[in-house]
Amino acid sequence: MTRKIYVPADSCAIALGADKVAASLELQLGPEFNVIRNGSRGLFWLEPLIEVESEQGRIAYGPVLPDNIDEAFVNAVKSAGKHPLCLGLTEEIPELKCQQRLSFARLGITDPLNIDDYIAHGGFEGLHTALTLSAQEIVDEVQTSGLRGRGGAAFPTGIKWQTVLTTEASQKHIVCNADEGDSGTFADRLMMEGDPFCLIEGMIIAGLAVGADKGFIYLRSEYPRAATQLQQAIDIAEANHFLGNNIAGSDKCFRLELRIGAEAYICGEETSLLRSLEGKRGMVSAKPPIPAISGLMGQPTIVNNVITLASVPFILAKGAEHYQSFGLGRSRGTLAFQLAGNIKRGGLYEFAFGMSLRELVFDIAGGCRHGDAHAIQIGGPLGAYLPESLWDTELDYEAFATIEAGIGHGGIVLFNQDVNLAQQARFAMEFCAAESCGKCTPCRIGSTRGTEVMDRIIARQSTDQNLELLDDLCDTMELGSLCAMGGMTVIPVRSAKQHFPEDFHSGAQSRD
Amino acid sequence: MSDDQLKHALAELAMAHRDQLGGLMPLLHAVQKQYGYIPEICAATVAPVFRLSTAEVDGVISFYHQFKSRPQGKHRVQICRAEACQANGCRSLEQFSKDHLQLDYGESSDDGLISLDSVYCLGLCSHGPAVRVDDELYVQVDNEKMTRIIRELTS
Ligand SMILES: Cc1cc2nc3c(=O)[nH]c(=O)nc-3n(C[C@H](O)[C@H](O)[C@H](O)COP(=O)(O)O)c2cc1C
Ligand code: SF4
Ligand code: FES
């Protein structure tokens, strides 16, 4: 019998040398070993993380760089034995063991493009349940689960689906928002590269729930590997009759198409995304009408984030009650937190809502890799910069709203003492100017003015007047912007200024 | 290739996407892949196929950072300049790379080998600074690693 060795084929692992490691192991291990290219476990500081099957379970080694592969290493792997890089049983790695992997239950365990492996690990159980339910019953399950959109706005998914179900139309669509533009986030990427069938299953279930037989995945072009993985997964699902006509032997059909963006952050905003899918400029449109009533080509459309859709198979398979037993208050289930920036143990951490930011960033992820932690930005480029005094905030949607911050898509970026928060505020304005769709003046022009004002503040020119100007500008952008691009750019700016005043005022020493 | 041949080829590509929902975006990707940029006559040539005006097609091309209306270098080097990479020192990598290549963002080298661009996040945010060269990804790129990457492209 051949033994399995796992070498992740994830973008981050590959960038760290996983392809070379796989090739070299294949060469040196001989025919009694079968090298499987799995997804990443999401423990990026240990990548490339190699695993070998043993009687006790999978034994991990990492980080295994191409240079580490010598005779001693090969021998150790062959016997699943001791080596300085051995981490013991993968499942016992503390940072993995403490997680609640619901949506990411298969991540790194399976071969992402092996549909039998997917099925052997619970894949399509949710779909089979859904096929026994009426459309309304599926929507009810999603409602009961308490699932809220994971793309940033945290809108209740069940309510959105109910609207699409209730709206009469000859054609409806399911659109997956895979634009994942926020800095510090990679959960969508991990799902698409590491468990693409899970997203596909979620989209099929969404189709059954609202009576839509056509779906699109709108993927950012910055993720070349996710594109090839998804396209292959779609082809394989079609060949196995999970897409197309008579899915899983039923009388239902669902077709899925992958579309690629073209480097525009604003196309993550749902109306901009829909225009882009229609082949137009990605201009934001005013709501109402909401996409659930008038979306793609004016037809009722579910637009959901990758993780929202990929959470649905678990909910259908294990039951809404089980999913909603995780979390607290109005934040139910789990969130895939992404630890990024200057962080010791960066990667994907799926947890129920409710842990404190400090516990996650410091107790679990180890704090800064270099230097001392100084600021945390959470929720992407439109998210707040938080000082130490706010790090005890509980990670749930409502608690973050009370400190004028948001969890967004779950990206958490740690900065050390070298960061200058005035520079970060300037960048927020500059980013808005570069990525604004241009429809509203406060966003388009305000952000350019904001960049100039920040330049003067950083140069310590008439600080008081310029700070006042900055406040006015923020108010105008907040009130006069159609969407959150202009409206929420003020959040990183204001939080930086409020919580890190020393970087904005004359008298203080400029640190940059 | 003569202008007529180019027009013909573009029209043929456009026909392949004509009946696709929102086919203009996939078409523009196909054109850029084929020619490395979107030739000037593309808009006027494909507009009638999609029942659009030339100005409308030009509007779409200019909206997206990825679509280029000038010829690009053989290799595209993109440096991530988003926040998580800033936390790992991408600002100095950006400056070093611009100086080293003697290019600013959006520019291409005279020998037609390299185009330099920025990118906002490659999803490698725990291991920044991150760099993309065509479809290859690099992490924890310091000045030395960048020098090596560029040397490999130029040798
Ligand atoms: C400027 C801007 C950028 C956005 N980018 C994304 C994105 O990259 N991915 C995403 O899922 N949602 C993004 N959103 C949120 C979407 O508009 C929308 O709320 C989401 O796709 C709905 O799906 P959900 O309910 O499953 O979260 C963005 C919103 C704004 C205003
Ligand atoms: S706020 Fe900015 S991005 Fe949003 S619609 Fe207005 S101009 Fe476009
Ligand atoms: S911020 Fe640079 S890769 Fe995400």
C-alpha cells in the first residue's frame, strides 16, 4: 500500500517553496509514497507544512523549505519519525486545535480537486438535505442559523434570500462576490483554492432556495491560482452531474460561470460588481432598488460573499440550530479571522464570535513578529485603527459598532511601533482617490483634497487649521457619499487621528 | 500585422463573446492576453458587435486598472502597497524597486522587458511584502530578494 504525503498547493505555500518541496520529495521518496497536493491548513507561519500519514494520524513537519530536504529529513518522513522540524500530530497543533472549523472543516485535509475526497469528508451532505426540502424550507434554515453576510456589511443572509425567493421573475441569479479586495484578508482565497467544491455546493443550494438556475462567481484577477482551481472544480462538478441538468440525480438544474475582474477595488461593492458582470464600467448605483429585487440584468439576484455561501452547506448538513449555537447575541456562528501584517503566527483562525481582540492577536497569534505592537487595523482599508486601550473589545459585530469600528470581512492587521498613523490616514485618502468610482464629488474630489491636507499635516504646516479642514472633509465625505467607499474612508482617518494624536500634532516628533 | 488584419482579428474575437452575458469584459481580457494591451482601434472595432458606441467601450477600458492602452513590458512586476504589506515594510521596498528599475508605477523599461505596477493586496498578507511577477507570487520580499527576482527576469 502506498502512504500519503501532503504538500500544500496553496499560493502562500507555493510562494514559500512548496512546489520545489513536492518535486524533491516525489523524487526521493520512491513509489511507496503518494504525494498529494492538499490545500493549506491556514497556519501560514508553518508553511510549507508537510504532513505524512501514520497510525496515530497525520504527522506535521514545518516550515519545510526546499533546502531542508536532505537524507535525514527524508528518512524521518518515511517513518513519520522525529526531526527538528516535526510538529507532532497536525490536529494537536495548539493554534489549530483551539479553532472551531465549521465552514473550513475540510481546509488542508483534502485534495481540493478530488471530488471523492470531498464527498468522503461530508461534501454534498448539505445539498442532499436541501434537495429534500422546499425552497421556503431552505430559506427558513438559513434564517434560523442567524448567518449574516461575511463580505463586510453583515446583512442577515436569510432576509436577503427571502426577498429573492418572494420576488416573481422568469430568471433569477446567484452571484458570488469573490472580489476580496480588503488588505489583510485571504479567507475567500483559501476557500477557493483549498475547498472550491464547498463554495460550489453553497451556490447550488442558494439556487435551489430561490429558484435560480444560473450562477456567476466574480473573482478578482489578483488571484490567478484561485481562478484555475475554481475553473477546474466547476468542470469536475459538471462532469459528475453536480452542475448542469439533473443535479445529483434530481430534476433541478444549475449552471455556474467564472468571471474575472480587472483590478478595481470598487467592484467588490455589489452594485458596481453587477455592472462589471454586465460588461460595463463598475459604477455604483443608488439603492433601492436592491439587487435582491433588481440585480443582474434587472433580475432578482442574490449577491453573497464567498464565505457566506460556503457556510451554507454546513448549516444544511448539521442543522441551523447547531450553527447558531456558536457565537453570541446577534453574531451567530463562526467568523474566519485573518491575522496579517507584522504578526508572529499569521493565518486563518475560524472562531465563534465573542473572543477578545487581544486574546486572538496576542495569546493565540503571538503578537508582533518584530518589535512591539502599536496599532491594529481591523476590517480592511475602510476599517478603524485601534490603540491598545481598545484591544479588549469582544469580537462581535455589535461590540465593534459601539467603538466606531467594524469587523468587516475579518481581516486583522498588526503594526509595530514603526507605524506612523498620519501616514496611514494619508494612505486611506490616497486609496480612496485611486479606487473611487467617481460618481460622487465628496468621494472623488474629497479624497484627493484629503491626501493634500494630510501631506500638509505630515509636513507640520498650519497643523490646527489643517486638522480642522480634515474634520470638515471627513464630515462631507461621510454625508455626501453614495456608498461606503467614500463614506467609510473617514473611519481609518478619524480613528488614526483620535487614537494616535501624537502622530498628527506639531510638537510631537515625527517618526517617519 | 496590418491594421486591417488586426481589425479582422479583433472582430473575430468579439464575435466569440457577443452572445455571452456581459461579454465585453471577457473579450477585453482576451484581447489584452493576446496583444499584451488593448490596441487603440479595438474600441471602434468591437463596439458595433456589442451594440455600443466607441465611447462606451473606451469608457469600460479606462475604468479598470488592468486594461492598458499602451504596449506593456514582456513581464509585469507588481508590488503590493496595501496596509498589511506596509506593516511589513513595503514602503521601502517600493522605493528601492523604483530606483533599481528606474521606473515609476505604470511605466515600462525601454527594452520592453519589464512593466512596473502596484497592486492592492495579493492575499498573502501575513508574509508581506508580497510581489507578483506575471502569475508567479513572491513573499517576504526584501531588497535583496527583489534584486534577485529582477536579475532572473533580465538574464
Ligand atoms: C467599497 C466596497 C467594497 C466591497 N468589497 C467587497 C468584497 O471585496 N467582497 C465582498 O464580499 N463584499 C464586498 N463589499 C460588500 C458588498 O457590497 C456586499 O455587501 C456583499 O457582497 C454582500 O454579500 P454578503 O451579505 O454575503 O456579505 C464591498 C462594499 C463596498 C462598499
Ligand atoms: S462614494 Fe465613491 S465609490 Fe461610492 S458611489 Fe460615490 S464616488 Fe463611487
Ligand atoms: S496587503 Fe499585501 S498581500 Fe495583502
